[in-house]
Amino acid sequence: MNNTDSLSIPMTMGDWVLIMESVSSRLKEIDSIDTDSTDDDVMADLYTDQQNLKGLLGYIKIEFKKEYGALPE
């Protein structure tokens, strides 16, 4: 059975940092979208993506801190 108590995909610390930076970048892009000029269906999809990415980023940060002791600056 897989261990789900940590970062179960073996990658280097740098790889995990790149993933966190990429997810953070995408969240910033979503935050910068002009909601007044965007279709409601598109906004609903973006909201769902945003919530999923926030959850993923939070999980990775918690597990990263457990594994490496601190988050990158």
C-alpha cells in the first residue's frame, strides 16, 4: 500500500519548489482576470480551478514542510 502521509512522488526539493511556484503563478493569473468582461460559465470554471489549486498548494506546502523542515523563501 502507498504511503499517503508524505510527498509520495519521489522528486527533489527543487522540483517541489518549482511545482509550488507554478501553482502560485496560475493562482495569480486567475486573480488578475477581469470578472466584468468574462463569461459567467468561464468564471465558474476558473473558480473551481482556483479552489482546487489552493487545496493542492496547501497540501504540498504542509507535506513539504514535514519532509524538508521549512518552506522556501
